[in-house]
Amino acid sequence: VQLQASGGGSVQTEDSLRLSCGASGLILNNVAVGWFRQAPGKEREGVSCIGSNGFTSYRDSVKGRFVVSRDVAKNTMFLQMNSLKPEDTAVYYCTADRYWGQGTQVTVSS
């Protein structure tokens, strides 16, 4: 199983980014999927997830700004991040079932 995350970058406050995570060897629609992030010197934290039943959840600090989704046909999951803030700066990881992607850096400058 491989998860390939992409879409990170360096942006300004209030900009948007869309992270993608393509999967091979695993059907994303059949398992719980999610996004985590880890800022320098901090613990890894959950950002958003989609349960195997399709239920979505978000950490409070990103509610109303981030949207998680998955494309069944492309076997890819996404994290649309809007109104980005400097505190969103972190390495973002996708996860599906018990597998993890390699991480993609998001840097938000004020």
C-alpha cells in the first residue's frame, strides 16, 4: 500500500491550498481516511477525517475553513484549505486505514 501526498507549498495568510493523497493497493472508499499535521516542536495532531461510513469531522481550529473529501474514481483524498493562517504551518500527512503518506509541507506567512 502506498499513499502519495502532494499539494503543499508556501502561501500568504488567507490564501488557499488543496492537498491531495493518491492511494495504490488500498481502496480509500472502504476505509477511514484522514489528515494529520505536525508543526515544528509540536505533537502530531488530527486535522480532519472521513469515517468508513462517510461521516466527516474536523478539529475546531479548522472548522469552516478546511474541507476533506475523497474521489472514488481517482482513489484520491483531498484537503481543501481556505483562509490559511500562520498557525496552520506544518507538515501534513494523509492516512488511510493504518497506512501513512510521506507528508507535504505547508507554510503560511503573515
